[in-house]
Amino acid sequence: MTGAFSEFAPALPEIALAVAAMLLLMIGVFRGDGSTRLVAWLGVAALAAAWLIMVMGPMDRIVIMSGMFVSDPFALFMKTLVLVASGLAIIMSLGYLRHEGMERFEFPILIVLATVGMMMMISANDLMSLYLGIELQSLSLYVVASFKRDSQRATEAGLKYFVLGALSSGMLLYGASMIYGFAGSTNFEDLGRSFHAMDHVSIGLIVGLVFLLAGLAFKISAVPFHMWTPDVYEGAPTPVTAFFAVAPKVAALALLTRVLMSPFADLLAQWQQILIVLSMASMILGAFAAIGQRNIKRLMAYSSIGHVGFALVGLAAGTSEGMRGVLVYLTIYLAMNVGAFAVILSMRVKETMVEDIDDLAGLGRNQPLLALVMAVFMFSLAGIPPLAGFFGKFYVFMAAVNAGLYTLAIVGVLASVVGAVYYLRIIKIMYFDDPGEAFDQPVRAEMGAIMALSCLFTIFFFAYPVPLLAGAQTAAQALLP
């Protein structure tokens, strides 16, 4: 019994979260939809408990389940981000679900189950466990995207996400089967050893890698696999959009980083070219396509595409410095986006949710504190120093420069300048346009707390970045041989 426990000890957070989801489902079934708030807070408690189990467990690299599951400092760092993002998404959804008549206990349970899948993705050490984690996450996300059943837009968003998600899963599986056929294994460590010993990489293996990267690029909504993102972000309920913008992106980028830096580290010359193209295309499209958007959720969709491109700059460098930059960038991205979506969720006029950017007109005079918080997040997303967003971009661009990817870094800087246009336009509308109808007051307490914490982190990150940089460095080193 002790041996079995030690075998599964590194996976205890995932196991505990899966058991918690089943218990919450039973509570919801027996108590009905009136238990939504209780189930939501219990779900947040389950996420916190999973994090405590994780940090109290082993910190060294441990591989279990016949090489399918790995626990290491990289997994600990990324799972912490996912758990924080998922917990905040549940908290941010409470008021929205009540206002929109969507208080159903299944919502927080689906978020918890999606989180189990994301944690599995981060710890995947085999192409099969990678796929299982992605599908567990995706099946939950398909449902929450269309959770607003009486909304045609939400139903359309869920259907688009499902159809295109199925296509991406097919590409990913095809790539995995090609890799298995030409390399003879699905295990990351076995693949790494076989690639290291190869004198010549076969074309079939490269084709498999391309299809695998295409499937993963869909999950992070990198161009040209981004087509679902604006429609799904706009159509899905706003708390779901906030969740999509952060947690699944972090998990998918973590998985992509592990896949490229663990089994495929020796094929850097092959996959680096693909990442450079994906990164440039994502940064350019994210910068230009968002300029004409009038719906703030669609604008944030294109913004997230651009930010994925910036994160890929660090990964394309293929170095420890680049990976550290990606981890720091994702942490800062989480804080900025959660705060911005907290403001968007507070955009209510006469108890009605509004999404147009023009509805922010005159916010600086009607609600100066809310406008100030939004301005901080917009300046940070634009990369204006000394806010945290500037340092996130600085670390990935420096990694690219030190790796000799000068063109990629220059394109990134230029895309940042163009992207600043639509972030600064929001600030201009808030402070200089004629006031519209004031937002409903007061802002809910939990929203205010999330905004305040995100804002403080964004403003004061430059004063003491050492803990985050040290943690990111330790996590990045864990992936290197």
C-alpha cells in the first residue's frame, strides 16, 4: 500500500481535484441549482487544496505511471498559474451567473475538471498522456463556451470551438502517430534519446512534428490557427472569455514548451523556423486586426493572439533565458488580463451588460477609480514602462537578441508600437470622450479585490521582481538536460 501511495504521490493534486469535482457534482445534484454559490466557493477551496498538496509534495523531478507523468519545478510553476487563473475565473463568474439567470452548479465543476486536464497537460511526459490531458480540458471548455443556452451567440461560439477543436485534435493525433511510426516510441525521454543518437532526421518525422505543432498552435490560438478565437471570445459568456484568455493559454504554452525542450530539443533547427513564423504572424495580426474592433471582447481576443506571439519569441530562442522569459511573461500576462476582465465584467449600465468600447466614454469622470485601474492595465498590455507588461516583453526580446534572432525581436518591438494604438485609444475614450451613461455602482467586493491585487502587482513589479525571476529560472532549468 505504501509503495502504491509513493508511486502516485506526485499526481495527488490531480487525483484530489478529480475526486473533489465528483463530490461537488453530488452536492449540486442533491441540493439543486440553489447550491451554485456554495459549489463555486467549494471549487475554489478544492483548487487551493490542490495547490497546497502540490507545494508540500516532492520538488525534485519524478517520473511515474510508466513514464507517462512527470513532476518537476517547471510543472509546479505552471500549475500554480493555472490554479490561480481557474480560481479567479470561478470567483469572477459569481455575479455574472446570478445577473444573467445562469446560476447552475455545473459551471464551477466544469472549470475544475478543465483544470485537472490542464494540470495533466503540464505534467505530460508521453504523447498519449499529452492527448488525454488536452481532451479532458477541451471537452469541458466546449461546454462552458456555450453555457448560456438561450443565447444564439454562445451556442454558435461553442459549436465553432467544438468543430475546429476536433480538427486540431485530429492533426495532433496524426502528428503523434507519424512521430511514433518513425521514432518507435511515444515517451518523451525515449524520443529525446533516439533523436540525440540520430545522424539524419527523416522527412516523415519532420512532417509528424509539423502536424503536432499545428495541433498545439490551435490550442494557443497562434496565427494561422487563430480563426476561432475572436468569435468564441465574443460569443461565450464574459467570465468564460476571461478564463479562456488565461488558464488554457498558460497550460497549452507550458505543454508546447515541454514538448519542444524535452523530446525535441535536438531538433531545434527544425522547429525554430516554425516558431519564428508563428510568432511573427501572431504579433503582426494581433497588432493590426485589433485596431478596427469596437467590441471589447473581440479586441481582447486579438490582444491575446498578439501576446501569444510575444511569448513564442522567448520559446523560439530555445535557451534557458528564453524559457525564463516565457514564464515571467505568462505570469505578468495572467495578472494584466484577469484585472482587465474584472473591469469588463463590471461594465453594467442599468443592470445590463455592455461590451462596446464606446460605452467606456467619460468613465474617467463618472468613475475615476475604475478608469484609473483600466488605464493601468491598458498601459501595461501596451508595454509602457515601468509597468509589468514592459518587463515581460523586455525579457523575451532580450532572449531573442542573445540567441541571434534579431529580425524576430525587431518585428516584436514594431508590433508592440502598433498594438499600443488600440490600448491607448481605450484610455482616450475613457478620459477625453463625452460621458455616456455611468456604470452601475458599487463594484462587487470580490471584483474590487481582484482589480486591486492585479493593479498593485502590475504597478510595483519593477520594485521587487527577484522572487518571480528566481522561480522562473529554477523552473526553466528543470527542462534542460
